[in-house]
Amino acid sequence: MNLTLNVWRQKGPDDPGRMVTYSANNISPDMSFLEMLDVVNEQLEEKGEEPIAFDHDCREGICGMCSMMINGVPHGPDRGITTCQVHMRRFNDGDTLWIEPWRATAFPVIKDLVVQRGAFDRIIQAGGYISVKTGGAPDGNAIPITKTQADKSMDAAACIGCGACVAACPNASAMLFVAAKASQFAHLPQGQPERYRRAKRMVDQMDEEGFGNCTNHYECEAACPKEISVENITLLNRDYIRANLTGVE
Amino acid sequence: MDWVVKFARSSIGAKAVVALTGAGLVGFVVAHLLGNLQLFAGPEQFNNYAHGLKSLGPLLWAARLGLLGMFVLHIGMAIRLQSMNKAARPVSYQSKKAQASTLASRSMLLGGVTLLLFVLFHLAHYTLGVVDPQFLEYKTAEGWHDAYKMTVIGFQSAPVAGLYIAAMAGLAMHLGHGVSSMFQTLGLNHPRYRPLIRGIGPALAALIFLGFVSIPIAVQLGIISLQGGA
């Protein structure tokens, strides 16, 4: 396959950056999207040019590192997968691809397609701990949890923190991420003692980081590689409002 | 009361204010529609209703001030949220594909501003008589303001009727996204009711649209005329 790539190139945080056009020739349809970029980078290096910087780690769709807009959609055109799971057979010979980094004030570009997602870590830190008893390992089934609640918690916990929700949101809001991280605990008995405090602190930190505000477009849900539901946002809204109305600190 | 200000400044708090004031404004729109539909019952019924409203005195002013307050909060908060959203993404994408958002959801601010301009025109048109000062001079046999005659003559102008119909299409689009959004923002949603809540905005918006536009259309078609209602 031969493709034309329009890739965002930016030397560093202070460089204004620009789109650069490359041709990717002799690409196997069996390559993953990142392997295709590896090949392009090898060719760039052979020519003595700077390779395209992009984030990646496990390449198994579970770490949340890979992060790029492919033709205007985070993680490319298929639903429920990360960039590393996109294969070149998904595209046609002669296609033109647009490859851009996540765009958000809270996610400044470090280089090319790599953005700083430390804001997510600070939101997690603001959420704080859950109360657990120290001592001997508790019995696995000591606390009864319904299947429904366990499923909801696990579905929320599937979030890998990649930031596609922010990238897809027209307002660059991080609500789906924060909602997933708050409701994975809110659905479980172990998460109850700090439930409202957690919701309040995480949302307040989210606001401080400069993310936008959710206006219910639901682009996040469509873009999420783990298909996290916006019902988590409903729960976060409810918990945050309750935390404020009842004066939880 | 420090917490109220702090809450209203947070993203979710500000949206809750927009949602609650929006709910109040939707209530007003529905009440206004039910009042207007009495045009179909003829001049006597409509003028009785209009006179009844005018005779409320201080209550009418309380309602007007309440409405004004809701408008100011709704618009003020929405503009503040929108400016934060613009600041949250200063560099836009070269290529961005919408997967779930709708024209209605993306045009809430533009639609809202258009509606505000319409409301100002509407007040100038029928409440203040700026467009045609004669409008406020029409009197019924009882000596009351003849609101029926004013409305019918107003809508007999095709451009005016067209403008009102277009504005109602804008209102329908705004409510189509807004009403469903309100439930989500206030945390009132559940998997079981999600299809219902997603549908309630567009359904209510369609009903309100049909209700309001039936009046200028009926006047244009001569179904409602100075001689009487349908």
C-alpha cells in the first residue's frame, strides 16, 4: 500500500508546529498503525531527518500510552480499540491520512504527537485513598457485592487513562475520565466512606487543570477505546452536586 | 453562602445552574404556548385570558422579574462555560470528525444568542409596540387591550409570520438538545430511562414547535381571522 500522511510536527513545547506531508510507500496491510509509523521513521532516519515522536508502550491495547488523532477521530476509525490495534488493512491504497496529537490546554504538546498527560495523574492524586483495614489479608468474599454493581465498577475500571475522551470532546472536557475513575469506587462498598469527598476533589482538580466543561455531546463515549459509558458522568454529576449541597469536604 | 458561590463557579455547578434555569424557562415556554393556543377559541376567550394576565398586578411583575433573573443566569453561565471551553482547546484540529454530537448539540450557544435576539424582537413587537405603535391602541368593547386583533394583524404579515416560524425552529433545536441534557447534568439518568431521556428533548421540542407555528400558519391560511378563531 502507498499512503500520503499529513503529520503534525512540533520540535518542542514552545515551537508553533505545522503539518508536514510524507509519503508512506510499500506498507503491508498486515502492519499495525504504529508499525507503519515505525517504517516511516526508519525511512526518515535513513534520510538523516528527525523521526516522528509518538507515545506507545504495550502495543496490546491495554496501557493507554498510544494517543493520536487519525483522520479526525481519536485512535482511528474503529470503535473500541486503541491506535496500536488499528491495522493498515483498515485503509485503502492511495488514502491520505491526517495524524495529529490530542488537542487540549491541559495536554500540552511535548513533541510532535506526544502530549503531557500529567493532569490525569494529578486528578487521580486528588481523589485520594480508600479506607481499608490493615492486618491479615481479608477473606475474598467477606463483603457481599451484587453482580450488577461489580459489573458497573469493572466497566468503569476498564479506563486506561489514554485521554481520547478529552481529545474527542468539542470542549476538551475530561468528564468521562474523571467519571470512570470516581465511579469505579462509587459502585463498590469499599469506595463508600470517601465517595462524595472523592467526587468533589477530583472535579475541583479537573477544573483547576483547565479542562473544558461537558455539554453532553457524548463524543467521548464514541471515541473511548474501552467504551466507557456516559452513565458514569451522570453518577459523577449526582455525587458532585450532592457533595456540595451537603457540605462534604 | 460561600459554598453556593464556589459551587456555581465549578464546572458541574455552573451547568446545574444552566440546567435549572433552563427547566424554568421551558416551563415558561409551555405556559406561554398553552396561553397562545387560546387564539383558536376566538377573540373573546383570548382577550379574557390576556386581560386576566394583565390584572395580576404585582404577581405579573414578580413573574417577569423571575423570568428575567432566569434569563440572565442561564445566558451568563452559558457564556462563561463556553469561554472556558474555548480556552480549553486553543489550537483546533486540522481534521475532526463528529461521531456522536449533533448539529443541535454543537449550536447551543449560537442558537441561544439567536433566540435572545428573537425574544428582544418579540417584546418590541407585541409587548412594547415598537414595530407598530397602533398595536397597543386596539381596544375591545369592554375597553380592554384587544390582544387578539393585535396578534392576528401582526401575523397577517408574511415576513413576520416567516420570522416567527424560523425562530421557533431555532427554539426547537435548542430544546431538542437542552431538555435531554438537563437530566444528564443534574445526574437524573439511569440505564433504564436513557432512551426515554434521550427522546424527551426532541419530542418536547417538536410538540412546542408545532404548537407555536400553528398560530402564524393558521393566520396566514385565514383559519384564524379578525372575524374569529377556528
